[in-house]
Amino acid sequence: MQVLFVAAEGWLSEFSGNQAMRFGNLPQWAIELSNSIKEAVFVSHYLSESRNLPTRDKGKEAYPLPPELLWREPLFDQLIANTYQPGEGICAHVDLMRFEDGIAILSLESSCVMHFSLVEDELSDYREEKAGKNSSSAKIPVLLTEGSLVLMWGEARYFWKHEINRKPGFQKWMGQEIDQRKRTSITLRKLC
Ligand SMILES: O=C(O)CCC(=O)C(=O)O
Ligand SMILES: [Fe+2]
């Protein structure tokens, strides 16, 4: 659905490249997307509380977004829509520190695998404690199908890099190569 809005606004064709960006007041469809994200996170908080699921014991780490981020106003004030042709992806990175914690990425069109890898620096203690000594370079694959929403905050936002390598041979899920077509993503963030 959102991809239609992006196209309808003429965003991507206005730019010579494959990226469109907006700061400050977001377009109505992005406000609605942001409200849907808020609602989905709120429902998931509510369900885990009311069913007394184990998330309670684990504290806020188990939440898709912690309450202090969920209720900030506005939730997001920067939007980037990216289109990627088959084979194009994004190198491993941590999002810039000019953005606050709590980042959302909506993945549209082609399915793909996003890989997460620990930042290699003074975090070795953390790495040993959390991931085990031998898994420092392990990449954690996450399958994104059309409409998948990635929410990154806390450790995931600051201590883990994310990347999407769509070169032939890198997009495998359960031993099967995923057919790579055009892909669009919408990233929502809040400036510090
Ligand atoms: O396109 C994506 O799914 C990821 C985009 C991203 O990580 C970024 O813009 O920082
Ligand atoms: Fe990113």
C-alpha cells in the first residue's frame, strides 16, 4: 500500500537517484504509517502484559519498542524512501548518531534477508557475554517479506550493524536462494 503512496506523490521520479527524503512534517500517509506502528506496538505490549507472558520477566528488552520511545512526540520526523534494483542493497552500518534511538524500516516488494552483525570495537566484553566467544563474526539473518517491519532500538540500534547484500549467492533462506526483484523500503527515524 505505502509503495503506491510513495509513487503517487511522485517522490522517486522527482529525484534523479533512487532515494527520497523528508524532514519535519511528514506526509499524511507516513503519519498514518507511524500511527499504525504505534498501534501495533501498543497492542503487543498490552497482549504480553495481559497474558502475563514471559516478556514481563525479561523487562522492556522484550518489547518491540519501549514505552518511553513509543510515546515520544512525534514518534518520527524523518523519512527516507529507498528503491533498490535487483542486486542492489545496503552495506553493513549502524545508523548515524544524529538520529535518536527507535528506528523503523518497512520493507516492500521483493523479499530479502537482512543480516545483523555485532559492532567490532570495545564491545568485546559485551560480545563474550551475549553471543559467546566464538560467534563474534556471526551474522544473524532476518527474513523480510513484503510488509515486514523492522524496529531497532537499544542494543539492536547501537551495538549491531545491519546490511542487505543482494548480490547473487547472498540471499538465501533455509537453503533456498530468494529471487531478487525491485525492492522499496521506508525508513522512519527521529532527529536528535
Ligand atoms: O533499505 C533498508 O531496508 C535499510 C535502510 C537502512 O538501513 C538505512 O537507510 O539506514
Ligand atoms: Fe540503516
